[in-house]
Amino acid sequence: MIYFEQDKIFAVKKSEKTEIIMTKAELEAFLAVLQYGSISAAAERLFITQPAMSRRMKSMEEELGYSLFERGREGLRVVKFRDRK
């Protein structure tokens, strides 16, 4: 289960342990990268620097434990996720 409280997003896992999975700023940054297609364009739209945007993306990836994007010469591509059973 995922829920919102103030500026943070929480997840309750099967162990019933609640943990922060991302902040509102991180979520907004991620959605902006998806919408505008690059970290630089998203940073410009959110009025922050490109290095600050990159740090937000890196912070989210570290918190979640996996990469959100594949980075290549053509730019960013969203990593496809599958259920692991």
C-alpha cells in the first residue's frame, strides 16, 4: 500500500514496516523527466539546475534500489519493470 503525507510518499510492505520511498520533489522530478524526455529539459522546466535534477534522480534510484532509466547516446529510456515471482 502506498500513501501520501505532507511532502513524502510512503509504502507499507508485507512486513508491515513503513518506509519513505520518495519525496514529492523526487516524484515531480521523475515525472518531469518522463514528460520532457531528458534531465536537462526537465530541470529547465522545474527551474532547477541540471546537476540538482541528476542528484534527485540518483537519490530516487538509490532509495528504490534499481535504475529508473537506461542511459545511452540517444538519451534516457525508462527501464521496463516486471513482477518478480
